[in-house]
Amino acid sequence: MIISIALIWAVLVGFCCLLWLAVGIRHRLSGEPPVENGLIPYLGCALQFGANPLQFLRSRQKKHGHIFTCKIAGQYIHFLCDPFSYHSVIKQGRHLDWRKFHFATSVKAFGHDSFDPRHGHTTENLHQTFLKTLQGEALPALIETMMDHLQDVMLKSDTLRPSKSRWEVEGIFAFCYKVMFEAGYLTLFGKEFGDDKCQARLTAQKALVLNTLENFKEFDKIFPALVAGLPIHVFKSAYSARENLAKTMNAENLSRRENVSDLISMRMLLNDSLSTFNDVSKARTHVALLWASQANTLPATFWSLFYMIRYELVRARCSHTT
Ligand code: HEM
């Protein structure tokens, strides 16, 4: 009897494996890049990718070449490792449905109600907001504000004050993160009303920005896991970091700030007039914008500075030896 039950189970498991091999595995079609399905059903290569993304991508690039496809948490994702091919993909922009991914991912990661008008929480065309406030005629003013804040943050910062007898030493990674985050944050969300010469107020303002940066980093760490579909409640500290960010961006706190960018002012207006979002959802949409404005900018600044310094060092060494 026990043997026959074990046999039934073995046949069932065998059948499921065959079914997975037949239906759950994507085979490479002609003209498509090589495919890696991974060994675990549904997860595919998710665990290897999550453990060390760079090592994973380098090893697959060695195996398959610059372009390949991997199954990660139920999704087939195409990877393009050759920077000279990006342009060809970007040129096809109008055939790529960014919105489909964007709407769902934003809800999963930031926890606000959906921006997709078909879900009935809003009727607006979100993309228009970005076109109106981040490019064309709106861009010069935005750049000027960012430049002013960059100057303020770097030249008036405690770290660089010449009267200080002792300099604070920081790695360029931490330096780039602090300087760019503060300047970017103030550019989008403005400053609290008040006297700019009052030292206590400036110190409090700085502390708020640095605290916001810590919350941002805590949340950003787990962003790939959220995109892959894991619920944020699994990551307690990242969840409270995201909620702390949202608290600093609720309507009451934003109303105490001046020089708020056109992007955030317009979003506040549209959230109030065209959506049925509640206050928490509205604040979380601002967290999404903070993340969009910083998540690529911070590492891009670090790498740009890193290569500039390295290039300068190499050049200085070469001119020294010749
Ligand atoms: C080096 C810096 C940055 C990089 C590499 C970067 C990259 C990207 C990419 C690849 C997208 C995907 C959507 C698309 O292709 O249209 C995107 C979207 C977006 N980015 Fe950036 N970004 C950077 C900085 C910024 C900054 C400073 C802001 C300031 C607000 C920003 C705001 C946005 C917004 C709002 C979207 C969504 C656009 C939409 O849904 O139409 N980004 N970014």
C-alpha cells in the first residue's frame, strides 16, 4: 500500500516536471537571443541574479555574448550588455510600451493607487506632466535652480568652510550621494519657509535632508526585489523608510515649503483635482518622483566623477613620464 502511494506521488511529480518542461520553458526561436530558463520553476535565475547581479550578468555575457534573455521571477528579461547597441533599442522607443511596465511597477514599489486611467483612480495623462515640467522651456529654470543649490551645498557646507581647522574626509561615493541628493531634493521639493540666516534652522534643514537620504538608501536597496514582485512587508526597515519618506511629503509638510518645483506643484494640483487618491497615496506619489529623480542620478554622478578623476590621474602620470 505504502509503495503504491509513493509510486502515485512519483508519477505525479514526474508528470508535473514533464508538463513544466513542455509548457513552462521558453525555447529560443530563430532571430531571438539565447534564453536561460534557470532550474527552478517560476523563479528561473532569480536567486543567482539576486545573490550577485554583476557576477551573474558577466558570466552569462561570457557564455552567450552581449545579448541574452533570462527568466527571473516569472518574467523573461532581455539583457543588453553592449553600450553601443543601446542606441538601436532606444530608436525603437515608440514600439516599446513603457507605460505598461511603469504603471504596475510604481504601484508595487511605492504603494500608491494606480495611475492607469483604466483603473479609475485618475483620469490624467501622467506622461504629459513630465513633458511639461522637465524638458523644453521648463528646463533652463530647473537647471539654474539645481546649479544654485549645488553651489550652496558645496560652498556653504560645513565640510568645506575654510574657517574650520580640521577638514572632514569622505569617500567620493558618499560625497556624491550627499551633495547630489541634497541639491536634487531642494530643487524638487524646495525649502521650508523661514530665515536663511538662522543657524539653528539651517542645521535642522540639513538634518532633515540627511535623514531623508538615509531613508532613501534603505528603500532603494530593496527596489529590485519589489520590482521582482516581493511584497514590501517582508522588508520591515525598508517599509518604514518608505513610510517615513511619505510622511515628510504629505500635503501639510509640503505646504510649509517654498520654491517647490513646477513638477511637484503640478502633481499636487492634479492629485487633488483629477484623482481619488487618499492623502497617504498622494504622498507616496511624491516618494516615487523623489526616487525617479535620484536613483539613477546618484550612481551616475559617482561613476562620472570616478572616471574623470581616474582619467586625470592617468593623464598627469603620462605627462610626468614623457
Ligand atoms: C543620470 C540620471 C538619469 C537616468 C540615467 C535616468 C533614466 C531614466 C530611464 C531609463 C527612464 C525610463 C523611461 C523612458 O525611457 O522614458 C526614466 C524615467 C523617468 N525619469 Fe529618469 N533618469 C535620470 C535622472 C532623472 C532625473 C534627474 C529626474 C528628475 C525629475 C528623472 C525623472 C524621471 C521620470 C519622472 C521618469 C518617468 C517618465 C515617464 O513615465 O514618462 N530622471 N529615467
